[in-house]
Amino acid sequence: MRMNTIRPAAGSKRARRRVGRGSGSGLGKTAGRGSKGQKSRAGGFHKVGFEGGQMPLQRRLPKRGFVSHLSKDTAEVRLSDLARLPITDIDILALKAAGLVPAAAKTAKVIKTGTLEKAVKLSGLAVSKGARSVIEATGGTIAGEPIRPEKTPQEKAWQKNLAAAAAKPEKSAKTEKTVKTEKTAKTEKTAKTEKTAKGEGRPKGDQAPAQEQTKD
């Protein structure tokens, strides 16, 4: 190998596209921009997502869910992660030293995923209901859990209304009294119709005279 034979790897370098250099290049005359229109002009562009004035896609679709601003501050730790630690006294600093939670995390929560067969002592960590039962069943202890912030009056009122709506029985479209009244009216109407068909409800003077049979 010599200095005058060193070349870049095949395909790593491509020639710059030179437009407007004659029709034989394939990019002459209009230089690949086509004829007329906004995109053929110098500086003719529009913002990303623009659809000619109609409602763009990113505004037509509804919003779904939300992104918690506390997601970077709180980390999740599985029971199987605790089982792999060589120590039994576990806090947020021990989790950071073991690389189980990010260094920027302010607190961590233990969730019921995996198995735990040894007794551990947690301090300063949040614990889910299922994980608490597993930890206590193995003889472990939990101390110094983070205090949850108290709910605002608006949150309390919303939760109360939600519980009341769930406990309130659904009202039927018709009450029993209305149904009974309709049944009685229907029965009387049926009986009256049958009497009229038999001729019992017509007065005697209004009865139609019997046709006399004539003999030829």
C-alpha cells in the first residue's frame, strides 16, 4: 500500500448533485423543480404539516393520555431486582449505586413483578400494595415511606361525585305505577272492543232490523 494508492471505500463518497447543467444530465432547464408553482420558486416552501389550508392531521386527531412531569423523578423497581442485590438494607442511594434507578431519580417505587424470597429492609421507598404483601410475607420491613401530597378540594369533589354516580341505581324508563295504569287501560279497551263486535253494547232502539225474507 502506498500513499498515492489510498482511496475511500467504494460507495462512501458520492458526487455532488449539480443542477442546471444541460438536459443531458437529467436535471437541466428547470433543475428538477418542475414548471411553475410555489415549490418551483426561490424561497417557496411551507411549514411542516401544512395541507393547503385544510385542518392538518396533527390537529384533526384527538389527544390521548398525558405525560407525567414526575416520570423522570420517580423510578420503578421490581421485586426480582431487589432479590439480586447482595445487601438487605435498601434505600434510594443503594439502588443508584447498583444502577437500578437513574442518578437523577428523586424516589423509587417497588412494584410486584418477579419473586422475592429473602427478607429485606426498605427505607424511604414507596411500595405498591402487592409488593408490600410479598415483602412482609418474607419477613421484611418497610420504613420511611414518602408521604403522598394531600388532594386538592377540586380532586376531592370530583372523586366524591364519581363515587356517587357509580352508587346511584339506574332509574327505569317507566315506573311500576305507569306500567300498571297502562295494563288496566289496555284491558278495558279490549273488553269494550269485544262487546261492540258482539252487539251487546248497542242500545235496543239502535239495533238494525232483521231483513225480511221474500219469496219469489
